[in-house]
Amino acid sequence: MIMHMQGDPSTMQVAPTYDDVVDDVRAFLTRQCLLAIEAGIRIDAIAIDPGIGFGKTFDHNLAILRDLEAFTHLGYPVLIGTSRKGFLGTILEPIRGTTEPVERDGATAATLAAAVLRGASILRVHNVPLGVDVAVTAKAMVPERS
């Protein structure tokens, strides 16, 4: 799994900035995949994660989710980990007030379904039964590729 994170865990959320978050993260992941292949990692053993919530603002997270095809088109399986993340609380706050992470499963389900419909193939979740239901249902809506 090759994941993008700006900074390190202690600094990643201190004013993360990008020229263009989708282009910057895609370029990073492309470079890291090439380095992995050069180091002898088999291509079919690589998956990528744009790192939702890891050195990303609210707007960055949404931009990545909206343009997920930019990552799926790289040809590697894409992991999305939106489960109960803070940006979902930001979305829900105007209608529900503050939310605890466990109260974000409905919002998580929405992002997971959208991600599957945009080509994500690996989902990191807290609520596994919900994640399976979402993935199977969303996948049923994706046309078979020939």
C-alpha cells in the first residue's frame, strides 16, 4: 500500500497546502509506485491510497473524492479510507451539530458508495457490515467492463 500524507502525523494538519491537490497527490503516488517497481515490488502487489484526512483540508478531501478517477486511471487498486473522518463531521455539523465519530456512519456510507462508483476497489472502514453492504450495493450499479 502506497499512501500519500503531507508532513508527518504531528504536523500533517498544520495548514496543508497544494498547488492542485489532485495533481500533486497523483504525481507523488506515481513517483512512489515507480520507485517501488524499480526496487523489485511486483506491479500486481501495489495498491495506492490518496490519504484522505492525512495532510488534507476539508476542501482537499472533497476534491480527491470528486476526482477519484484521476487515481483509478493510474491502473493500481485504489484504497479509500473515509470512515468516520472529521471532514464528515464538518459536512453534518450544519444539520446535526457536532457529531461523535461513531455517528458518522451514514456519511461514511455515502462517501464509500461514491468511491466505489468512481472506481475504488479497497475500502477501509470501522463498521465492516455496513461497509460490505455499501460496497456490494454500489458495485451492483457499476456496469460490467468487457
